[in-house]
Amino acid sequence: MSRSTANVSFYCRESKKNRDGLAPIELVIILNTQRCFIQLPRKEYPAAFKAQVKGKKRTDLIEYLDGVRARLNQIATTFLMEGRPLTSDALKTYFQTGGYQIYTIEDLFNDYMRILKKRVGKDLTAKSYRKYEIARDKLYRIISPKEPVSAITKAVILDYQASMNQYLDYVTTNGYCQRVKTIVQFGIDNGKIKTNPFCGIKLRKGEKSIQFLSEEEVDRIRTTDFHNESLNRVRDLFVFQAASGLSYTDMAKLVPTDFQVTEDGQYYIHDKRNKTGVFYTAVILEQGVEILKKYNFKLPMLGNHKLNVYLKAIRDLCGIDKPIFSHVARHTYATRCLNRGIRLEVVAKLLGHSTTRITQHYAKLLKSSILDEVKDAFEKSN
């Protein structure tokens, strides 16, 4: 190792003597201002050690220390020839283990997730962070996190993708793949991964089909008595969401003072969305107002998971052949508004969308609306 960038020294400290008066020899490496300590297996008497190091006699101890220096030089040469970054810690690891420190898949994800977590609450939501965790956990089912990052091959990514396609839709699968790709690129950018396993794999962005209920289906749920207190409460919560467009988290944080009413009796809510911080103005339809009055403006909330379990039971009991979960009510509200001719810009404000591009996903016209609009257009021209 070049003396201009590195310094190697040895110590045998009195303070570390054992009962026999022997102390371990310590190797100290200073490389580019980085310092590390290595305790060597050999022990010496501190006074004798000091005398031999200062003396000119070629002793067995001096031969041993020169051998350590030679080995360090050999390791440093190997690092430089292979183009690996040389640090004092990397040198220590190779010296102690006889090889490079293995950078594992787990190390890669931990490094990236640590950075990502600092962004939560600033430019990243907890929900988005959770999606990275899920993407990671699903990958760990395909390959052990203890494997080196080089084990993430194209074959592994294709297996990851194919496995999720068995039980997830195309868009969701590609979303998880895209998150893993982001983390792999982080590894490439930091010199941890040499070959990009995503090379040649196209992750096309698609759009999820928006699930919503027709007004007839909402009425079927609203007018059904399930003869069960829990199911009836969940029914009312779903009907309120379908009449207000609120997400579960925004509905869950409501208090009576959040509800405002105009001079002509129109109830509405003006607040910030919990997910994005964007302001929304939710105009509550008549069916929603009835629910509010029934519970004296204190909605009977329960956990989102339990709510969705009950909604599945309600779907089956009402004979509705569509998936129903809490967010379907929000989709339903948006679709009802759009099909009644409310402008996209207004619906965006109702839902708390930052742009109408997001709202366009909800713009699914019902067949009846399409037929009526064409019919009206031609009747006017006659």
C-alpha cells in the first residue's frame, strides 16, 4: 500500500495484558483518513514487543509483522486490479475472512428502504412505503434475502413476475416489479450490482379497470335489512361513502363539526385529504345526509379490514356479481357524478384530486348514459 494514502502500525498495550503478562498485538490501518483496528491472534509481552520493534535485530516477531504487511499489500493490490473500492473496513473484512464482504439482497433492500423511510410524511405516503415492503416480501418468497445481490438474475425477475401473475392483475404485478426495478437500479448506481437483471424485460404501464356499482345496486344494498347490527352498520357506511365520495381514511377521521350546511340545506365537507393533503369539497347527497342524521353525525366506524370482510358478505346476500370493498363506494360516487353530466374539473374538486388526469380514470360512462346522450343529440337536430 502506498505510504502517501495508507499507514500500518502495530501495538501491544500494557493495559490489555492477561494474567501471564501477555497482550494481543493490535494492527491499526489508516487509509485515506479512515481508521480501523484488527486484533491479531499472536500475543507478546508488551515491553519485549516494544524493544524488538525499535531494535534492528531480525527476530521471529519482526518476520511475523512483515508477513502481515505483505499480506495487506497483496489484498490492496487485488482490490485495485479488480476495480473494487478500497476502504479500511473492506481491507479489514478481507484480511479477517479471506474474501470480500458479501453484499446481500437483504443489504440492498435495507439500504434503500432506510432512505425511503426518511421521506415518509414529506414527499412519500406511508401507503406508498408499504407497497415497497410488499414488493420486497414477495421477492423474498422467490429468492433468499441472504443470497448475494448478483443472484438477482433475469430468470429470478421473470419467476417473480410470473408467480404474482397467478393471483394478481397485470397492473398490480407490474407495479411491484417496477418497485423492485427501482431498488435494483439503486444498487447499480452505487456499484453493488454489475448486470441489470431487468434488461430486456418490459414493464408496460396499464390502467386498472375502475369498479363501481350502478344506482340500482346501491339502492339494493341501501334498502336491504340484513337482520344483523354489524352488517347494517357497514351497509350504512358504504351508502354514506357512495353518497359523499370519501375514502375510508377521510371518512374515519370525521367529527360532527366537519359537516357544514348551506343556507338552502345542502350538506358538505371541506377538508384536506389524509393521503395527499389536497383540499376537497365533498357534497353529500341526500342518501348520505339520511345516514348522518340517523347516527347524529357520528358515524359508527370500524377497522378497514373488518369493513371489507362485511362488505363481501353484503355483496353475496344482495346477489351482486362484482367485487365490493370500501373504495368501490368512492368510485361509485365519482361515476354517478360524471354520468349526471357534472364536469370533470368539478368532480376532481369533489374527490380532492390534484389534477383531472386522475379523475379521468373514473370517467366510465354507463351504457344507458351513452344511449341517452346520442338519442338526445339527434332529437334536437330534428
